Amino acid sequence: MKSKFFITIFILFALIFSAFAGWFYALSKISSERKAILELRKTILRGEKNKIDEKSLVRLIDSVKKEKEIVESVFLKEDDLIRLIKGLESIGESSGVSLKISAISSEKNAVSKPAVSFSAKGTFEQLFQYLYFLENLPYLITINKVSFQKEEDIKEITQENNKKNILTSSWQALFNIQLESYEN
Amino acid sequence: MSKDKGLNLIFKNILDKKNSGVKITYFSYEKGKEPDGEDKVYLSGKSETRDEFLFFENRLKKELGDGKVISPVSNLINEKDFDFSLVLNIKNEK
């Protein structure tokens, strides 16, 4: 009888203990879950904030897109320089002069503008036409230096088995131009 | 005669002043250092007579102004068949 009483008491204590243990376990679990939920909420908030920032940044980029294009058009890129060289060659062909590019100074920084030095040979009219075409290229160009020099060559020609030396005159022009902008 | 006309027009204008007894063998243009300063045009050539050269020089002076055409005294030493050189100062309005 006595042992039955003790067993009942023991079971009762065990039940109470297990109830307390269960309660503590549930409580700690709830608090850890709460912490996780709070962390998740913070992450969500951070994500939303980033999204808003990203959206406003996209809006800002869109609003300055035109200005960006204008600024980019002012500064020359390497591709533009190649296009300019092709332009110089093309007007050389159109005017009939033989062109020789002697130097290109293209600095990486935007402050110093690229300068191109070249020479052209042909008749006076051809060189004059070349100068006209050069000034009308779709680039903002500053002509720093240009010189026209008359050159006289002695040419040997054969006429009916007779060799003759004749004096022919041609002109040579030296140019030094600086590119201010791709757009004129 | 100002730079904003374009170089080809400036050169054309100068060469149009030339008479038949004057031959140009060299001319060049150099941009001035100052933004609103003066650009320089160097001319050299041959003249058959002194009078022909002076006629050309005076026409340039009339167009550009007296002080804008610099002619060395050496241009006047010979009377016939001589080489000459001139420096023209052109206003840079760019």
C-alpha cells in the first residue's frame, strides 16, 4: 500500500516535471522562432529598401540619360578616332590627294584632346579642295597648323626614242589638327 | 578677314589679291595661342618686279589693316625676280 502511494507520487512528480520540461522546451522554441521571424522581417525590409533604392536609381539613370548621351558625344572614344581617320582618308580619295598620316597623339585622359598630323600631296586645286572637305567634316576640328608648299620635280619622259627631262610642279600640304568633339 | 570664315576662304581671299607677276610657293597658317588672339599666316613666293610685289602687299594691307601685314625690308632690296616673305596677322574670332 505504501509502495503504491510512493509510485503514485513519483508518477505525479514525473508528470509535473515532464510538463514543466515540455513547457520550457515550447517556450524556448517559440522564442527562437520569434527571433528567426524578426531576422526574416529585417531581411525582407532590407530587400524592400534595396528594391526601392534600385528603382529610384533606375529612374535617376533614365532622367540623366539624355545628358549622359550629350556628354558622351563630346568626348571622343577610340572608335571615333578610327572613324575620323577613315574620314580623312575618304576625303583624300574624293579630292584626289595622296594622304600620309604621320602622327596621332591620343591620350587616355579626357582633358587632352587627340591631335592628328598628316601630309597630303597633289595639285594645288586638289589640296585646296581637301582643305575645304576637311573643314566640313562632321567633327568639331581645330586646325592648329597647315602649310602648303610648292614642290618642283624633274620627270624623265620618253618621246619617240628621245628622253626628255621636264619640270613638273606639285604641292604638298602638312596638317596638324585637333579633335574637339565628335559632333560638329 | 576673320578666322570664322573658314581657312579655305581666308586662303582664297589672300590668293585673290595676288597679281600675275607674283607667284606663291609657300603659305601656312598657325593657330594663335590665345583664345581671342591672332592667328598667323606665313606667305612666301617670287615676284617678277618690286612694283608687282608692292601692289600685292598694298592690297593685303587694305584688306587686313596696315599693322597686320608684316613685310621684312629684305623684300625691297631687289628690283626684279626676287623671293619675298610676308606674315599676316588674322583675328581669331573662334
